[in-house]
Amino acid sequence: MDFSALDDPALMAVIARLFGRPASDAALNQAVSTLYDRYGYMVYSVAIHMVGDIETAEEITQDVFVHACQGAVSYSPGLSKVSSWLVSITRHRAIDELRRRSVRPEKDGVDIPEDINADALPGGQLQSAGLEHEVETSIQDQKIHQIVNSLPPEQRQVMDLAYFKGLSHHQIADLVGEPLGTIKSRIRLGMQKLRDALLEQGITGPA
Amino acid sequence: MDEEHVFDLLPCFVLGILDESEKKIVSEHLAACDICRKELESYIETPSHLGMAVPRLTPSATLKARVLCRVKDAAGENSSMDGESPQKP
């Protein structure tokens, strides 16, 4: 069975149909393998960027694919792309992990919220440790990188803190030492810029 | 809320970082406002692209096998849970 020719929504529909059917192990394995080949590195990269250690990122990656299979039956292509959906699942799972750590802090290089440096995220630490080995990215991925990297730094900073750390705007305001209204405004403007640029570049479609 | 719509709160709403009172205001407004719901839809995919822009790293070569193993186990549990669904009234 080769599912590689299926587009993402069709692949998710196959997984939804096969998951939990005892006689479908081999087919499900092949379908999920295809999904992993497409997005495994992306899920893993988001996870490790957020939690900062390989072992936890690998756990999260496994959890995300299990969650995706369990939720495949209710995945709706009209609401979001599969890639966006997987990134969202990853983000939520990683934020759960970060919050768990803040309740029960553990030793050894864990980046718990109290230690957050407003300018640094775990991915940067991995890079400086020489552990980063970048995967070749598609043209679309490069466009996304370019769009996000071209956001004004002060807007990018607060959006990253909100998105990757799950901080509230009150927490962000305290951390960066700016008024709450300024933080809300930067997030709003940054999100508008990002939304509009993604639409203009054809990466997202009109609502 | 003074404005007719909640456009200004939608980006933070989509990021999930509004406080409870603001979240309630937006949710209640969205239930009754097509214009704001459409505006919200325009933001739904935006945050995930922050995630897609992180540096792409190569996972361990064994991670794929572990993912497939976990999925297989979960599928097995799913299938046995269905099998145990009560048939009697």
C-alpha cells in the first residue's frame, strides 16, 4: 500500500478510517508512516524549540502522532491545514509540559518560566551547543521563515513569548517591562502583519 | 466593551492569552456576530506559522519506529475499547 500520492486531507481520512480497526494494522502503519515522513521533523522541531531537551521532544512527537490518529475522525480540512493542525497539537502538548515543569521544577537544563530570558528560547541554546542540524526546507517553508523573520523585532518577541511559552499578556508585560497596552498592541499588530503576509504570499487562503 | 466589534481582541484570543473576563466577552460576542467570526477565521491559521518558522532539526533515526509503535498500541487500545462497548440495554 502506498499512500504517498494522497494529499493531506485524504491521508487523514484514511487514518481516520483505519485507526482502531484490528485488521488494518499494516495499512495504518503505512499511512502514519507517510504522515510522519511529511511532518515528523516539523513536529519534532517545534517540540524541541519549546521544551529544549531531546528526550521530552521525542515523547511529545510520539504523543502528537497518537493524538492526531485518535482525532483524525474529527479533523476538518475546511478549518485548517494538516500541518497547522499538527503544529497546534504540538504547541499545546509542549505548553502542558512547560506548565507541569513550573509546578514541579526539575533539574538539568530545563527552561522553566521563572528562568525565561525574554530574548532567548531553547532552540537558541541548542544552536549554541552545536546540536542543531537543519533539515533542508521546501520553498514554502523558506517563504514562511522569511515572513516571520521580517516581522518587527519587538512584535516578534512578544508573539514568540505568547506562542512558545504560553505566557499571558500580563506575564509578558512584566517580563519585558512594558505597559500592558503596549504588549497587546504589539501582539495585535504583529498578528495582523503575519496574517496579511501569509495571505499575500498564498501560503494561507482567504477566510 | 465600547466598540461594536471585538476585532482588536481577536489576535490575542486566537493565541489563547486573553484573561478569563476578556475571553468571555469575545466568546459571547462571537456567538452573535458573523463579522467578527469571519475575522476570527482569518486568524485561525496564523499562529501555527510561528511554529513552522522554527529551525528544522533532524530527529533521531529511531524516532519514527517509536512513533509507529505508539500508534499501533493506541490503535489496539482503541479497538479493544470498542469491543468492550456494552451491548445489553
